[in-house]
Amino acid sequence: MTQRTLIIVKPDGMQRHLAGELISRFEKKGFKLAAAKFMQITEQLARKHYHIHEGKPFFEGVVKYISSSPSFVMVWEAEGVIEMSRKMMGATFGYEAQPGTIRGDYSCSRGYNLIHGSDSEQSAEYEIGLYFSPDEIVSYDFADSDWLYGKND
Ligand code: IDP
Ligand code: MG
């Protein structure tokens, strides 16, 4: 089943000129971009986005972090995209993320971590709905989709 996920290049990713690098990883993997928006996330939207973490010690900090400067917000599509993109992102902070992952390769901070990715189908649906209206999500086919997604059967 084709899935969609919400991926955000967070403010530190933009400020560190890494947006192209990070997007390129998903593009080369073969995920299909379905929507994209460059924006500064408001504090109000950040609170909705991270509502599941409300009450945790880092909640106010993460709200401030993600609304502090512009972000690049995207919807990517593929079969299994949620789990695959989480693996590509790596553990929450760069100092513990494996080399080869986005956070492992580009971050050693214990507070900033470059990227957000939905962690379940339920959170993906909720998060995509916060940032995009249905008519902003584009459906199309890749000309090489057999080579990208073919099962050789
Ligand atoms: P995830 O981004 O790997 O899914 P979550 O546990 O869902 O991690 O936390 C959401 C975000 O909140 C993290 O990406 C990070 O920016 C921030 N965060 C999580 N835990 C901490 C913490 O212990 N200290 C500071 N910020 C945190
Ligand atoms: Mg999370």
C-alpha cells in the first residue's frame, strides 16, 4: 500500500544550507514528492504539530525551535515510506544516530536534529492535514516507475 509521510527540514537544516542535501537523499531513494511548502511555522501550528509531547520537559523548547526560522515542509510518497524515512533519519539526536543516517551524518547536537518525519500512519495523516489541504497534494506517475518499484515477478 502506498503511504505518505510528512518530512520537514527544520530551521537548523535551512540555516545550515542542508536542504538540498537532505531532500536529495529522499529523491535518490526513489520516494515521490507529493507536496512542498517553504514557510515559517507559527508557534500555534508548532503546538498542534507536537501536541503529543505536551507536558514533557522539552515541549516548550521544541515549539520554540521549530517556529524560530523558516522550514521546508514536504509530503513524500512510496510503499513503506514512513518506516524507510525514519530509518534514513536515524535516532532523534545526531550524537547517538548511526553514521549513514541523516542525523548521524550531519548533526552532533543534543538539541537540534535537522529533520522531522512522521512516525506512524496515524501521525502522518494528522501532520499532513496540518500543513496541506487535499488540493495541494499532487498525484502523478514517474516514467521510470517500473524500474524504481518493480518486483521482477
Ligand atoms: P523524533 O523527531 O525522532 O520523532 P520525538 O521524540 O518525537 O523525536 O521528539 C520530537 C522532537 O522534540 C525531536 O525531534 C526534538 O526536536 C525534540 N526533542 C525530543 N526529545 C528531546 C529532548 O530530550 N530534549 C530536547 N529536545 C527534544
Ligand atoms: Mg516524533
